[in-house]
Amino acid sequence: MSMRGYRQSYHRSRGNDQFWVHADPSCFADSVSTGRRSNNGFVPAAVASENVRMERRQSSKTRHAEVYAYHRRLDNCLMASVTILSLLATFTVIGLVVWAVISCRQSEASSSAVYRPLEEALSNQSLTNSARSFHSLLPPVLLSPTSPSAEELSRIMQELWDSDASRLPSQAYQVNLQSRVTQEDFQDKAPQRFFTSVLPSLETHSNTFRTFINLQNDFIAETQVDDPLHEDKQEDIDDFLAAVLNTNLTRTTHYFLNQMGAVGSEEADMRKLLHDVWFVPYSRSKKFTGKDSSGFEHVFVGETRGEKVIGFHNWIRFYLEERKLDDVINYHGYISVTEPEVIAVQFSWQGKRKNLGTFFLGSSPEFDLCVYTICFVLQPNQRCSFSIHHNPVTIQTFDMTSVPGLQLGTAFPVTE
């Protein structure tokens, strides 16, 4: 085998074969410097092999150290990558949380911007029709109308009851119930009038009371007699609707019906709804081709058909008729009294009999109108049940099925 700077030769000494490696003297400078020289410039092959092994061992150690250092660098890189990814994930989560919080606050601000004008309007008693449009007060109409639950009805009715600023408190009027009667037994058991006193002058109590009372003489009570719409009557209707639309109760009702998808958000939408439901005239009988009735006339004024009184479900109308000197109305007695302020009575009017008539006591015209409108529009032809101050209340409404569209036939509180 040849090695750089070496020459191999074979010698025999003392009968033993030994390998000697001859090298140039310069190759053994280290040996000379350390005082170790081999004879004749030769070193044993074992020594040379040991040197090679040492060099290989040193080279192996070096390679191991390099591999170890490489793996350490790789581990460090991996750890750095994991750390960076963890930081990125953390910052991403934090960013999402911050974004969610900001979005929620923006949503709250937007929602507040929608509802705050409505709240301000509801708290502003002096708000006029020309001062503000419902367009800025109400959210858009829902795409599909929904029917309210009993809980939703109770909430809105309770709110209407609590916010009825024009309602007369119980101490503002006095009634004389006298004897109790039954619906089946029609006889006068009350020699005195039902209302003993009503403290305020209803004509000046509020704008809705005044315009409501002005409407009382615009209708002909007898059915199957054409009831024309003259100019003064239309003016009274317009005044009443304007007064009602300018109340908190109607704004609350408008908002609720809009949420249910039953009416648009504009004031004109609500006015049209009230006008169509309550004041569009129609015929109460299929045999009569004229227009002798309307929802308002039937419920708030009263009508006669044959020997019977139909409709007549309002305490103000009862009081106004009883206040007349000609005894046009005669109270016979009460059938039941339930909370909150709902009474069932028996009476005769214009010589016609009403075996059972029910109405709220002391309520404002706008309260009755709004309660009946909600029940009729959202649950027509059925019993509309809710509670006020935990007292069950039921309103029955009927649609005039013989007339296209929603035309209120009647609406009244139901007493058992």
C-alpha cells in the first residue's frame, strides 16, 4: 500500500518478520523535536496505524460535533417556529376578540340610534304630527308577518295600560252598580243611573276625548239606513285620527304592529290602517246594498237592529247618553265586574234592548282603539287573550267577511 511521503520495505530481524515503514526524515520532525527517533528513519507500522486511527477518531468526533450542532440549530429553529406560530395564534385570537367587541359596540350604537328617537318621541308629550315622521322612529317592516304569543300580547297591553296618560283614575268617577242581573233575564233592577259623577269635563280632558266626542253625532244608529259621508263628518274623522296618532299609545302600537309585519313604518301607513279598519263604511247586511255601518260606529257609538242594540262597547258613549235629560239610555244593572276595570251591564237604548254590553271603565279613546286594533289585525275572528297586572283579559273581534279586506265588524271585552 502506498502512502504519501512513505515507502514500505520488509526486513527480517532475529528471525521475526516485522513491518517497517521508511519515511523521509522530514516526515518525523515531530519525533526528532521530541527526542524520539526510530532506527534508520523507520517507524513501526502499528504506530502509523495508531496515528491513522487517532486521526479518524478525531475526524469522527468532529463530524459528531457538527451533526450535534446541526441538530441543535434545527431544534432551535423548530422552537422558534413554534413560538412564532403561538404568538401569531395569540395575536389572532386577541384580534378576533377585539373585533367582536368593537362590532358589538357598533351594533349597540346602531340599535340605539334606531330606538333612541322612538324613546324620545314616546317621552315627548307635545310632539306634533308635523314635527317628526315615523320614518325616523321605526325599523323596516319584517318580510313575513308573525303572530304574537300570549306573553308578547301581555307585554304590549301592559305597556299601553301603564302609558295611558288620558285614562281617568278610579277616583275621578263614581258608579252606582245597584242590583246584579243576568243576561237571560231582561228587566230593570236599577232605579238610578249608572254614573253618579265624572269629575273632569271630558270635552276638555284631552284632545282625543274632545275629537272622540265630536264624532258621536255623525252617525245614524239604525242599520239598513244609508249613512252618508258628509264633509263635516270627514273633518271630524281626520281630527280624531290626527289626535290619536299624536299619542304615545298609538306610537307604541304602531311600533309593535310594525315589528309584527302588519303595517309599514310611515305615519301614513298607520293612519291608513286605522282609517280602513275603523272608518271605511260598509253594509252590515247582505240584503242591504247601501253603506250603513263601520267599525267605529258599531263599537264606539252603537247601532240598533230591530228591537236590539248591537255594538255599543264604550263607557264614554254610555256616560254621554246617560247625561242627556231625555233618558235615552236606561241602566238595568250589572252582570259582572272584573279587573282591570272591565264591566258587563244590561241596559236599553232608544227603546231597544241590550242584554249584555261590556266595556272598559275610565279608559281613553286611544287605549280602546289601540287594544282593539292590535287584536283585530293580528288575531281576527278569535279570542285575543292577555293579562294586565296579572289579571286575565280577553278581547273578541270579528271581521266583516262579506266585505273584501279587513273590515272590523265588532270588538269587545269578553266576560265569563
